[in-house]
Amino acid sequence: MEILSVNVGRPRPNPWKGLAATYIDKRPVAGPVAVAPPGPKGDGSVGLAGDRVGDVQHHGGPDQAVYAFASEDYAHFGALVGREFAPGAFGENLTVRGYDVNAALIGERWAGPGGLVLQVTGARIPCGTFRGWIDERGWLKTFTREARPGPYLRVVEPGHVEAGAALEVVHRPDHGVTAAMFFRAGMGERDLVEEVASIPDLAPGDAEWLRGR
């Protein structure tokens, strides 16, 4: 897959959660950006240099180090709501094309520049900040129904990313649980929960979280 855009967040007030700041306002940056494993969840760090999260209770940390979204999915949502979405509009770090990121398997690995290795850990679960930021009537229902969430990834090996570079899928586990299935289980499709929760590639605590959902 090709990286179309590398996006880093700018702090802005978060009236939708009553927090001091959100970094959902991701903007494309030029040149290579270093990617490394972040600190523990709760300190606000993520994988890309210069980026952070504002809601440290629910976002960030090693298993949400990088968020990817595909330009093909932007086109899909844009057609649904009659609006064009620019790279970074959904708060993703990497806008990519040429690969169905929602069909990526949990545990799948992507290799990139400078020795970078990323591993798919789950999928974006929409929150109040996302709903307020997009500002479309019924947005969370639309996003949930379409099940095109984009995956979260951890940093296995540090490296860098930049627009125009390629990411190569170098490992796919032998189960069939995709990022889209993780999303659907997390959003209430109970018949998927046990299948998703039983795979060994889940991030720590995600099996319990899915069963609790």
C-alpha cells in the first residue's frame, strides 16, 4: 500500500468531552516523520513524533500507537454524506491507498521505511469527540453501519514514514479475524465476540473489553 499522507495532530479545545484539548485535528506534514513505540497509556504519547492524544484514558499507548485510514474509505463515506474528506479528517496518522485496511487481520504486520514494522492491534471505536468533530447528523450510526473503521497499530520496530513511501504486508496470522470484525464485535455484534476474543493476537485486556461490551 502507498502512504498518501502523514498526519500529525494540532491541539484544539475539546467541547465534546469537556477536556482541555483534543489532537483529532490531524494535518499533513512534509518529509519523514520518526515512528517509535510510545510510553504507557495515560501519558498522552503515540507513535509518531510530534503527535499526542488529549483523552489519555481512552486513547494512545503502545497498542494505539498509529492509526491508519484508506482513501478508498474516504471516498465511500464522502459519497454517503455528500462531502469531501481531506487526508487526516478522521484523525488518522497515515492516509493510505491500494489496500483494504479493514480486511487486515489482527496481528498482521506491515513493514515500511527505515526498518519500520507495525502490527495491527484492533480498530478505531468512535467516540463523542469523533462525532462532534465530523459534525454530521447521525454520524455514529453511519460509521457503525458501514464498518470501515481503519485499524490501530503498535510499533514493533521503529523507523519512519513519509508521503509516497510504501508499506508492505509481511505477515498474516492463520486466523480470519479482521479489523472490521473487531470493530463489529466492539460495536455490539454479539455473535462475533467469542470468535474475536479467542484469538491470541489481541492486545492485553481487549478480550475482556469485548466481552464486557
